Amino acid sequence: MNNEEARARIQELARGEGFPLTRFASAEPISGSREAALARLREGRLEGLGWITDEWLTRATDPDRFLPGARSVVLVALPYKGSDAVPTDGATRGRVARYSRGRDYHRVFEKKLRRVAKAIRKELGAETRATVDYGPLLERPLAAAAGLGWLGKSTMLLTPGFGPWMLLGAVATDLDLRPDEPLKKTCGACTRCLVACPTGALSPEGNFLDARLCISYHTIENRGPIPRELRAKFGDWIFGCDDCLEACPVGATSNAAYPDLSPQSLDDARPALAELLALDQVGFEARYRGHAIMRTKRDGFLRNVCVALGNVGTAADLSALGSALSDSSPLVRGHAAWAVGHLGARLGSAAAGKMLADGLQVETEATVREELECALRELSVPSASDHC
């Protein structure tokens, strides 16, 4: 096949797997993105993302390091927004980021992308290597270079007609394919995503994010305590956050979603919170096996649930939080203490103070005792701690 025939065949293969958009980029190093990412790393804005090092970023911005001899990168996208569920039963519910409401997108996407890569090898005699978002290749700047969209102030790729609601995949190949042209689009004066971010994780000028302040980072990647000063800003998010995406006007009218990425029930999108606190390890795995939520692990997930209940819970939820004060995990107990204090302060509940005081009588873990004391202080109940 000649160049254009090869491009057309690859696009056909991608459409056959359900990818509505396919674009091509040169495999030249993406030096501008490398320099920007290295600067963010050295400023400490990627703290906690331990795998992102100078060496990793150098590799991830050079497709030839990803696939020796690479000359082109094929970029594909899969929509996942869908429609949002509206609860009507009055239960206190949390929110799960839209990309994680259906089956784990890594499993869905990876199978499709590998089939495309295999067909390219078989039919076109080319070397290929595919990745979704876990491999050492920065797919967003490559997708922008290929004209699949442009990098918005939220750092998301904004695709005409779909907005930020697209999952990206890449196939590096040694085929020399004509690259597509970048889009001549920007966000202009729009700052809706910056205003929408509850924690100020997006820089005022846009285009880069501070992971230390990001709800998605803390509810997914962070394995330890969520900083106290951020918890009240998390609202009802228990896995990820879509606030900056929801605010974006690009693609706002589209609800396109690949079927396997859509929730099967209301509880996949907006689960009732109190019942989640009863999940042990076996129950957690049974409920979320095959879902991206498994990434945060049981203790991290229940930590997030506690924070959400502290923010949006009602008096009916205090009992579940009180039970969580006896959870086997110190991480869960500590965040349950914060939640009881925060919710109790909102409700003016004397019962919350008793729960915390009783918990303090039996708690032996120093970090949890500190959380209990700080929570008592929020309720203006004297404790051994003078500051939090």
C-alpha cells in the first residue's frame, strides 16, 4: 500500500473497533511538552506520582524510546460522557467520575487497541506498540499535534463535538505515515474550568495542574491521608472529579459514550454512601471487580466515602460513620473521625461529640487519636490537642 492507502486502512481498522476518530502524528520527540512537564516535576506539582521521574518523562516524550525505529504515532479516541443519573430516593449519594462508571476502560480500550496494532503488523508488515494511558508515552500532546483536539486550560484534550470527554490511545509504528495538521483552536478568554475547580488545582493562567490539590489525585492515587485543609472542598466526589470537565462548553451538548463505558445502574454512578462503609475486602472486590474503582483499593475508597459523608451527609448517616470509627483500617477510622466532627458541626449534633469521645477512649493509633482530637475541637469539645 502507498502512504494514503495505509492511512485509510488504519482508519478503517480503528472504526471497526468503535473508535470514531483517528489521527496521525510524527514520532518526533515532543520537546516542548517534555520541558513543561519537567518544570512541573521540579516545582513539586507532581508530588505523590512516584513513577513520574526525569527519566520517565524523557522517555515518555520520545516515541522512539517507546518503540525503537518509530516514525509515526496513530492516535484514537473513545467517547465516554453519557447522560448523568438523577437520584430521586433521598439517599445520601456520592459521585464517581464518568470515565469510571462502567467497565474499567483500560480493559475495554486495551483489547481494541491491541487488535488494531496486531492488524497493522499483519496487513502492513509494520512494527507496532500500543498504549492507553499507563505506558511511558504522553498521548495528549501527541493527540494535539495530530489535530485530534487542542490542549485546554484544564490540561484536558478538547475535541470538537466531544469536548474533554474522550479517552485516548496511541499506537506507535515504524510506518512513515503522513501526519495530520494541528487544529488552529484555543480556549480564548474562557476560564470556566479554572473557576469550577473547587481546590484551585488548575493554575490561574491555565494549562497546568498541581496534583497536590487535585481531587482526582487524592481520591485515586493518594494512598495516605487526604490533607485536612482540602477535605471540605471535595463535596460528594468519592472517585475522581469531573468539575472542570463539566464546566467546559466544548462538547457540552454531546452525551456520546461507548456502551461498555456507561453505568449499568444508578449505584454505578452515584452510590448510596452509608452502605459502602460496611464493605469489607471481600465485599469491596465483589462489588467493584472489573471497575476502575479497584485502583484506589478498599481502604482508600472508604476513606473517600467518609469525607463525602462529612460534606453532604445527614443525621441519618451519623450511625454509619460511628461504626466506621471501629473499622480495621486506621486510614478509614481517621477519616471517619473527621467526618463525624465535620458533619456534627454542621448539624449541631451532641451525638457526634459522644461518638468521638467514646472513640478516643479506646483508640490506640496515634494518627487516629489526633484525628479524633481535631474533630472534637471542631465541635468545640475540649480535648488534649491544642491545634490541628
